[in-house]
Amino acid sequence: MSGLVRFSIFISVAFGLSEAATPIQKTGDCTVSTIGRYQAPDTDHWDQFRIVPNPLTDFPLSTIQNPMTPAQSVNCIVTPPGLKAELWASEENPGAIAYLQDFTFDERGRLWGVEPKSYPNIIRPASGSITDQKFVGGTDRIIILEDTDGDKVMDKLTVFRDGLNMPQGIEVVNGGIVVSMVPYLVFFPNHNDTAGTPQILFSGMGSNANFDTHGGINSLMYGLDNWIYGHSGYNSCTASGVDCSHGRMWRFRHTALGYAKTEFQSWDEGPANAHGIGQMEDGQLFQSGATGSPHINHAARQGVYAIDIRTAMPGAPAGNPANVFYPITGDRYLWEGSTGKNPQGQFTSGTTAVSGMDFYTSRLFPKKYWNRFAFNCEGASKLCNQDSLVESGNGNVTGSTWKSIRLPGPERANIFASKDAWVAPIRARTGPDGALWILDWYNYLFLHNPADPRGPGGAWENSLRVKTRSRVYRVTPADEKTEPVLNLASATTQQLVAVFGNPNLLWRLHAQRLLIGKGYTPELGTLLEDILANDKTVDDVGNNPRVVHALWTLSGLGRLDNDSAKWNPILSRLLLHPAVGVRRNALRAMPRTSVSAKAISDRCSVNDDHGHVRLQALVALSEISGKPAGLTALWNTYRDVDSSATSAFGSAGIAASAAKPCTPAYDAVSIAPHAPVSQAQPRDDLRFSLRRDGFAMMPNGRLASGELAVFDLRGRAAFRSSYQAGSASWSRPTAQGLREPVYAYEFRGRDGTLLRGRISLLSNL
């Protein structure tokens, strides 16, 4: 057994939590019809609210459902068949969580959250010193929640810092946490779960003269590329050099967090008043949008407007069928969006207050969810919806973005919904146990400014803004199985590298971050080089997590730039890796140098068989000065492949249009010396058995271990496979779906062997 395997087993056992008692879950039917109602006070001015009557009920518009206890409300939660919701924490647990608005997890699996009880009726000065009122005298706090005995129920609350003013986003970093508090991004050092002296990283963010508390900064997230990402609402910025206005996604790194230098970059412009960033396992980024805007958008590349990837739903109501949500409560007030009944008689509407986006990035749920289902919470509709993503494109050619499929009806469209009118989901995240964790703000009035009177912060002042309750749910398979929860706080270098094979992206990102915090050592370099050079496997979502995280660990340590002679050849080989996620990330991570440009040209990455890789190749070349000159002809070849992504793919092509088209060494002219392959067993060392739409690799004689790449005669990659001589096996033994009559192949053996030739696929086979 190898050392890596041994450490992987050790982590699964030694860091796991035991199972004990059962958390609060359904005990009977939802009692919303008998829970009772009360009259809204006249001082709340409900007559000014644009109320839309609910076609399913006869409730008087000015009456409000009474709130439910946690044990009552859990009975009103509905999930898809095969899944169930369990209550992990509420105001009845130790510490009485209340008004929790965002959360994240640390390397011990603990939940960190922010409670901005001052939200939304408060306004703070846009400038000030480290000792001004933002750090003293406020009502808000940062808390840590734990399940110390493994019974799947929170039993310990630690106040990390209180006395704050409106912290709204939080993320764990090396040495502490980063928090967004308009107009500041603040780093709080962690001294044994007590906050050290805070340090302002950036100021003047989301704090224009028309300050609105829900138009500020939010949704902090640690990116696969080691940058920290965030979102802006519709407020603008007052600081020079910081572009965070109008729904922008931005990213930053700072010397206070251990980075080599301080940088702030705008990533893209997205929907106005955005809240929520979703990250796929290969680092692709998506944004949710509120206030009637598209609810799921692909941030395909830096500097390009995020692409609305919604598709129309079959059987959806007229109006905006791609943006319809399916609430199940009979007590609902609407603001923006269309209304009506769907064919099943369910009350439907367009989006109003979408927030808290995430992807399912573990393996506990059924396979269809793995890295392909996005979740957006809609607190005004009392639900979190789910979108299934499929790769865009035309026929067998993949495009450069995705298509988001919404299914009609609450039983399929919602991952979490409630009949309790106080339930207000605001955030969904894949948790440390593989479950989907959902934060319920539990507030009847979710909307910010639908009516007057408006107080400080531009928000409607209303007695229904109750700030004494919050609930945290875990959505799990119906059999209640979970994945092991780890504790990486004291893990060694070898143990952290072994975590790169964990099924949960959360743990892999923590391991990557902690390794970067430890710094580079020869031991770490050897472990990462072994992964990058030898792991050619492909997982069920077209990725290889071990390789991708090894790559970004090296990048975060600065080794790809500072030791380029060692790593450039490895990066070049990764451009032919069989996993599309590896090829895409190699292009993102490689230094922007002429050596990288030559590797991209030599590997013909701009002609890759996958649109996501082609896009990143064009982006990389556009960012390299002194690059080979002219990709206009190549862009003309591909620009019509995926019309839905013209804005993203086209901008990349235009940016790189000074280069010449890729002319691979294995094109139709230079492909000889080998004769065309039209029969089985043409050579002793590399054999193909032909099929109508492809071929199979036959048993081999003298073939060394290595990589096979097959291209069409335009140089576009069509098939890849790696060969292991010891076991005489191919990672992909069969090629299918090849429609052209002639293909070129190149086999590069690890012993220096280079075999090139043509494969003629006979149409009459």
C-alpha cells in the first residue's frame, strides 16, 4: 500500500465524527392551517405595499401567519423524493442564534456565521480609523457553531467577536477570517477562537451617497485559484482603484493574508443587486441575481459580462418561463416578478429576492447532482430552487458555456421549500458532511424596500423585522447517510495532500489553503510532482481533483513562476491530460510567458475538443505579450458553434486576434512517415481495431507507457487516452463518435518514443 493511500485511510477514520442522537425532523403534518393569524399594525403601512393576492387562499391581505417553533416549522419543509431536511440549529439551541445572514465552514467542519442585527435600518460613515464606531458599540456579532458530540445537532456557540456594525459576508482564510462590512473588507486574526485586532484590507466599497444597506458587498468565497471572491449590490464605490459597483463580482488578495502582494480586481459585471457566487469543482464561477433579473449567470471569463444561461421550462406559465419559481406556501406577498398558476395549480412567480447560490460539490447525493446542480435561495418565496446544468454546444461540439434547465412543479424545481410563511432561506452551501446546508433567516418580511416609511439604509421600517430567530437545516439522503467530517487543524503535509482525493470540494479547498500556509518544502514538491506527472484518471464530471488542487497549490506557493524551468514541461503535458477540468485549469494557472504561449501552440489547445478549454486557451494567449501572432481565422472557425456564448467566446477571440492560426505538427501534410491505418493490427507497437464511428486499442507489444492524442485534420483534439505498460491497459480503451473519414494520432511515450500516423475510418465498416 502506498503512503498516500495509507494517509487517506487514516484521515477518514481518525478525523471522523461518530453518529449518536437524531436531530429534529418531521414528526407529523404541517399545521399551518391551524397555527393562527394576527392583524398587521396600521403603523406598518401595509396599504402602501404592492400586495398581490394569493389565488390559492382567502386570507385577508392585512393578516399575518403566526410564527412557528422550530419543531413545528420542520414539519412544513418539503424536499424532492429521496431527500429529507433535518434541523441542525435554531434559536432554541445553546447561544440562541438569531438573524444569521451568511455562513461558511472552517478546517474543523465548524460553522462560522455573521449576525447583522443592525440590518437593514442603519447607516454608517464611509470612512474612519480602525478605532471608530464600526468596531465598538454595535449590535452585531461573528459566531462559531459546533456539534461537539457528533449527534448532528449544534450544541456549542462561541462568540468570536461582537459589538460590530452590519457584517454581511464571511470566509475563512489562513490566520483568521475575512468579513465584508460596508464600506470595508476586514481581516480578523483568530487567536484561539477570539478575534485579534482587526485590519481593514479595503475601504470605500458599496458606500455611495445613495447608500442602501442591501446594495452593499456580500458573498465572500475562497476561489480554487486562491483569490478571495466577493459580490456587490447596486451601490457604487468611493475608493479609487476599487471597482465593485453594479452587481460586479470582484476578487482580491492581500499581504495581511499571506499573499506576496496586495491586489484588487474586478472579475465581471453581473446582474444588479447580486447576492451569491457558485463555484464548480473545476473553478468555473456563476452568479445569482435578484430583483427580477436572471437568477443564474455564468461568469465565463474576467472582463466579460456574466452570461444568462437559463433555458425555457416545458409547461411553464407564460411571461418569463425560464425564471419562474414555485412557492408552496399559501401566505405570500410579492413585489417584483410575474404571477399566475401553473398547469398543476401551483402559485408561481418570477424571481424577487434570489440569494446565496452554490453548487452541489460532494458525492453524498445521487449522481445527477454531482457538480451539475446549482441552488438559489428565494427568501420571499420561502424556497431554494435547483437548476440542472448541461454543457452548451451544437451537436457533438461543446460550447464555451452551459445551459441551465429548470423543471416545472415544486416537486422537481425546489430542493427545499416550506408552507410556513416565516421560513426565509437565504444561503445554501455544500457542507462538511456532504449534505446541503441551508440557512433559514426565519423572517416574514424578507424584502428590503417595497414600501414606506423608509428609515436609515433605505429600508422599509416594519415591526415584522423580527431579529430573534434563525434556523440551519441539513438536506440529506432519506437514509440519513453522511460523509465523514474531518479535522485538518493539525494535519501533516502528507495528510493534507491525501485530502486532494476527498469527494468533497470543501475539504480539498481547505487542504490546499493550509498547504499554502505551511509554505513550500521539498517534501511537498515531490508529492505534488508525483500527482501532476502520473495521475491520468478522469472522474465522473470530467475532472481530476488531485491534479487540479496540486496545480493550484503550486500556483499559490508561487512555484509556477519562481521555478518555471521545473514546472513548465509538466504544465505543457497537462494540456493533453484526458480530464477537461485539468486542461482548463492548466491554461488558467500557467505563467503568462512566451514559453507558455509556445506550449499552447504546440499542444494546439485553441483547437481542443472542449469549448471550455478552447476559451481558456484564447484567454491565456490574449494575456501574453509577445505571443505568436493571429487567431482571427481560428475564431472564425468556431464562433458559430455556440451562439449562446458569443459574448464570452467572441471577446476572447477578439482579444487574441493578433496571433496566427494553430498549425499542429500532426496535420494532413506532415503526418507521414507512417502509412494510413485502415486495418486492425497495422503495427506491432500501436494497434487500432476500427469501428463504424471510432476504434478500440488492441493489445500491444513493445509499447511504452505514455499518452495518445487523436486529432482531426484541422488539429482539433478528438480523443485522448493514457497507456500503462505494466498492466497493458488504456485509461480510455475505446473511441466513439468520430464522424470524419481520417484522423491523425500522436503517441508520446515516457521513454521518449514518438509515434505519429493517420487513422482512416472506413464508412463501410
